[in-house]
Amino acid sequence: MSNLFKINKLCRLCKSSKLSKIVSIGDSPISEKYSEKKDKEKKQQLVPLDLYLCNDCFHVQLIHVVNPDYLWSNFTFKTSRNKKIENHYEDYVNDLFNFSKKEKKNFILDIGSNDGTLLKLFKDKKIKKVLGIDPAKNVAEEANKNGIQTLVGYMNKENSEKIKLEHGLADIITANNVYAHVNDMDEITKAIKNILKPNGLFVFEVSYLLDVINKKLLGTIFHEHLSYHSVKPLINFFERMNMEIINIHRNDLQGGSIVCYVQHSDGPYTPTENLKKIIELENNSKLNKKETFVKFSDELKSLKRKINDQLEKLIKDKKKISGFGSARSATTLIKYLDISSKINFIVDDNKDKHNKFTPGDGIEVLPTEMIYKNKQDYVIVFAWEHTKKIISNHKKFIESGGKFISLFPDFRIIDQIK
């Protein structure tokens, strides 16, 4: 399609033009765009997937921005399918209520609300009004059917004014895994500021750059994730918006995430010790040094060599190899590691993906039982965040002689159950 992507020439957070490429993933298919059998041979346009560092504020980002209307069409991810996220959201809500217990909460808005899983938890807390907004029409419709009022669209000035007119100002605004996806950070933040009460809280969660680097989380890099956030660039960004980060929680979601609490600059909350500790951690971790990212890039290249050497030996020994988990990360992993020709098929628990073909590489996605029926010898876990659960659920595969290959945080062959 024409106008599939555009190129940003300025930093998403500070507007500097001093951007340097630090990690080259290369041209990659766009995840989530599965093909039917009849369209399998159609060539899909590739979009560069390279990481750039701002040399002024040290924010890490993609500069190639896929058209969001295309990116979010026919979106298959639903929060309610992921029990780990559901459990995490229960802790998230409790932490938020404990932190803000002195402030009244009558209206909560969730941006990128997906199927309404988070808002349902707020509703269960007897919050008078909850409202979601999400650009993916199919999941927003599902949320509305389940009794969670959800608007279809992006959080921008126009929708901000509409919400303010129809619903008033929000006590709490949440946005989880949204700030990584947004190209125009100024626009969404101004829209949020416009409808946040003077004593309100804006709470957002994003994958944490320090964990991406330390754990070599190649699987978190894809076109939806335009930004790879660390705290110090965000502090400067919110200061420019006349807002202030006051608290941070770290967790292990997506391999490592941060939950940030933000208020208006003249808000009622005092910055916490958590915030001070994470700033000190980032200073010690050299997230503002290019050599940190050179090392990260070299480690990814090493992983690529290791897995290709291993797979070539297995193929030479006539071993059957498939993958587990047609997750968004799988698209990046298969492309960067250059292993599509070495994989027979991918299995996935999501029935919506069965008998379809992966973006770009055209690998067929089949039901999970096919690793047994087709007697696979090795299965590469692409849904890396769920490695333990997958292996636990498929002890039978190992007991029958099969082996799993885990990529993160280290390359491992798993041939026994601990």
C-alpha cells in the first residue's frame, strides 16, 4: 500500500534532530498482518526496524513510523487472553488506590483500553464512571458488548474535547503500553493534560529500556513499539509539558516494565524514594552512553550466530524444527535471526491465527497439537515471555523426546523438566 510509513527526523520527546542509529534490525514485515492461503505468495512491503538514540535527551526510538490506521486494523491481541496481564492489573489497581487513597475517584479513563479488562477492575471497585478509548474497532466493540463503554479512536485534541464536554474531567487517566506506540507524544500528552483534574493522576506503563538492554530482549522490538523508554528522558519531557513524574514501579511484564505516576506540575503529590532510586540506577547503567548500545547490538549478533549454527547442525542431522507462539515478537525474531527457511511451521493457542501465514515469511500457523502429530524434534519458543508456562503445559512433548529452544534471557536447549 502507498503511504505505508513515514520517517521522523526529530526526537519524539525533545524535538532534537541529533539522532544516531545504534541498533540495526533491518527491513522487517509488520507483525499481526497474517495472510490467508490464497494470498500467501503476495509480497508484503517491509519497513526498516532500526533503533535510534537521541544525542540530546538519550531517548531510544524508531524513526520509521507505520501508518497507524493500517497498524491497528484487524488487531488480534486481547488483554483477557493473557492471564499474566490480568493478574498484574489487579496489583496495578490496588497499588494505585493505595497511593491515591486520599483523593476521590469518580471518573477513570483508560487510553488504549483494548477489551476493557483493566476498566472492569476499576468498575468492580464501585467507581461511578469508567470510559475506554481504543483505535482497534473490533476489540472496542467487544468491550462495549461486555458493558465497558468504549470510544473508537485515538487520544487527540478532538477526542479530548469531546470527552471533556460529555463526561467532564477525569480523576485518573491510565494508558498501558500506549506511550510506546504513540508517534506524536506532544499531542497525546496535551490531550491527557486537558482532561485531567488539577489533583488527578495520569498513570502509564511501558516496557523498560534497561531491561531490554540487560536481558537482550530482541522480542520487544517491533513496529508498534516506536519508543523504548527510560525514566530520565521522560522526566524532561513531562517538565516541558508542565507535568511531573512522581512515582515509579518496576515489574517483570514484557520482560521488564515500569509504571509511572504523573501529575500536573502544581499537583498535590510529593516525588517518592522509588523515583530517586531509579534515576540513580540509570546513571549507574550508562543509558546515556553509545557504548552501552554497541554492546547490546553485538550481543544480538552473537545470538543470531549461535542459533543459526545450532539449527544448521540439527537440520544436517535430519531433525524437525518448528516454532511455538505466533506472537508479535515472532515476526522480529524470525526476520532478524534469518531462520524462516529452517522452520516447518509455528503452533499457537489462538484459534484466530490457525491456518494463516505469518507476515512476510509465510510460515503456516497451526494448532498446538501439531508438534505431537507431526513429531517435531525441536520447538523454538517465540512467545518468549511465556516460556515457563509453555514448557509446563507441554511436559509430554519433552517426555516423548522433544526439546524446546529458549532464546531469552539466554540461548538454551531444554530437554528435561525441572
